[in-house]
Amino acid sequence: QVQLVESGGGLVQPGGSLTLSCAASGFRFTVSLMGWYRQVQGDQRELVATIDSRGFTNYGDSVKGRFIVSRDDARNMVYLQMNSLKPEDTAVYYCSKPTDGYWGQGIQVTVSS
């Protein structure tokens, strides 16, 4: 079965950096579009970034220029490098295989001093 397992979340100060990882299994990872989304309680889930099988990336407007999504097809991993973090980046972050509606369990990222 499809499994997406996030790791690397936690507490970071404003202006800091954090890298999330997503371990994927149970499907043909190398041909799959992968994504990161985030959600604040009470709000809709929003796009953070996607990366397709060719490495083409797309970012949400609020993270452009600060976040970098990447993938390692040899390890079935997706990464989200988050730089210049702001308090408004605080959310639960989800790894996703968006074309088929698969989601990880989510991981908390808190940006606070």
C-alpha cells in the first residue's frame, strides 16, 4: 500500500531553516508527481510545492524564493528545504501524491521565538 512518512519537523526561530523529508513507498515513485502542502487548524490546506518526475517544480506564492523542493529517486525521498522561516509558516506540513489523493500523516512546524 502507499505510504508517505514525513520527518524533520519541529520548533525553529524566525529567520531559521528546517528541512522536511518524506519517505515514499508502495507505488512507482520515479514517475510520480509529489507535493508538499500545509494546513493551519481551521484553514484550508494550501499548496507549498510540487515536483514532477522530470524535476520541474512549482511553488505557492507565499514560499517562493524561500523554500526548495527536491527529490531523490534512488531513495524514494522528497525533501522540502525551508529557509527564512516566518511565524506565518507555522502549520502542519503534509507530503502528498496529489494526483491520487494520498497523504502522509502530517508533521508540525512551528516558527516562534
